[in-house]
Amino acid sequence: MNILNFDCTIYIKFFISLFILINPIGMIPIFSSMTNNFSFKEKNRINLIANFSAFIILFISLCFGHNILKIFGISMSSVKISGGLLILTVAFSMMNNQNTTVYSKKKYIQKKNIKMQNIGVIPLAMPLIAGPGAISATIIWSTQNPSIINIILCSIVIFIFFLFCYIIFRISPFFMYFLGKNGMEIITKVMGLLLMSLGIELITSGIEIIFIKNFSCI
């Protein structure tokens, strides 16, 4: 791959897919509620820990996800279909305003009085920010673009994305005031619709790969 001649739309699409899957704007109410009892300095520290931890999780998925699939003998089509189904469940919950996972995690934090460092890693970094959907999508992306240059550039995209998330969480009070509850619900539903489309696209792509392999063997 020529470094001076590459298709930048690949990495723009990767960034957009991360944005749709993780939905950092939709995460603002969750982040605000979980850090409500902390000082401004502590909120910034939790923000940094959460996004850095999420970056490490997706970076590992990007670099070693393809090898993990090889070890367990999992095909690309299976990952696409399972990842698509997983993304669809997340999309349905977003469309129906179901936040049972967030609620249970929030109750767990209140009951156990977890330290802010732990809040940044669990549940904020995982599974709320770098959740199964984002991890599976990153693994799929690494298998579709396995070259070293692509891995490096995708790593940079992931870093830029979580820097973007850090800034969004940093100015979360402004978003909460400007958009309000109704505005956040509208954004969440739109993101859910886009996420549903992405999940269906992955499923159809995985099924298409299976059919091509089966018909080529005939």
C-alpha cells in the first residue's frame, strides 16, 4: 500500500461507525449521572481514565482481533453476523429507550461505593463506551484491512475519536443545558436508526460471504 496514495474515506467511515456505535453524545446523560457526586477535577480524571481505557480496549481488538479469530477458528462471516445481531439489539434498546444495563450498573456503583478510578474503567470504559458492539466492529475492520499501514492509521483514528469523546464529556454540562432531555432522546433515536442499518448491513454481508463460499464449492 502506498502511503502517499490511500483512500481516506476508509478511515472516515471507520470514525463514523465508531461514532454511531458508541454514540458519545447519547452517553452524556449517563456520564453526568455517574459523576454527579464528584468534583470538577475528579470528573475530568474519570473522563480521562474512561477514554484512555476504552482506547486500549479497542486498540488491542484492532491489533490482535484477527489472530484471536484464527486461534478459535471463527470465520469472518460468523463475526459479521454475530456482530450485526449484537448491534441490532443495542439499536433496538436505543430506539425503545431501554437502558437496563446502565441502570443496573448505576445501582451497583451506588451500593458498592466504587472508587472513581474503577468507575472510569468499569462500567464507563467497558461495557458502556467500548462495548461488545464497538469491539466486534473493530475486529471486523481489522480483518477487512489487515495491512500494517491500515492498522496504524486505524489506531490513529481510534485515538482521535476518544480524544473527541474526552472533549465532549468535558463540555457535557453545556450539551445537557442546550439540548435538554427531549433533544437527547431525539439524538439517541436517530443514532439507534443508523445503528440498526449498520447491523443489517453486517448481517447481509456475512450471509453473502457464506453463499459465495458455498456456491463456489459446487
